Amino acid sequence: MTPSNEYGQERPTENEAIDALGELVGRRTAEGIWDLSVRELGLRRPLESAADLRKMAEHMMTVGDMMRVAGRSTKVRVITYEALSRSVPS
């Protein structure tokens, strides 16, 4: 089970990001692009940290129009999760 924050929002996952990209370019192409990008950034699959997902999202946003859409969506999801997961003293 994917961890969630106190708001019930689940942590973003690599698979969700690939699914989002796959909706734009097809699953097989998305997997290939993802693998190449992971290698280019010197990361290891599966990406588990929010920081690594954010790096991938930022990289995707530089590649092209369709990739920019998926990358921006993933980045917003990661940033939102991180913001809501921070414990703020009352």
C-alpha cells in the first residue's frame, strides 16, 4: 500500500507518472521514454522518492510538448503531496 498523508492523499508513484505519460503517447512508448530518461538522469528504477519523481517531471518538461504536459502534471502532484505532508506546528 502506498503511504498517504494526513489528508488521505497517497504518495505519487512512478507507475502513476508512466500511466499519465502513456495516456498521451501509449504505454510502450512511455516506458521507453521513461527508461531512457532515468538513465540520462543517473537514477535507478523504481523511482520511490518524491525528489526523484520531481527530477523526472522537470526533465520531462524540457523534452517536448506532450512530455511537458505529463511532466507538469506529475510535478504538481508531487509538490502538492509534499506540501500537504509537511507537519506544521500549530
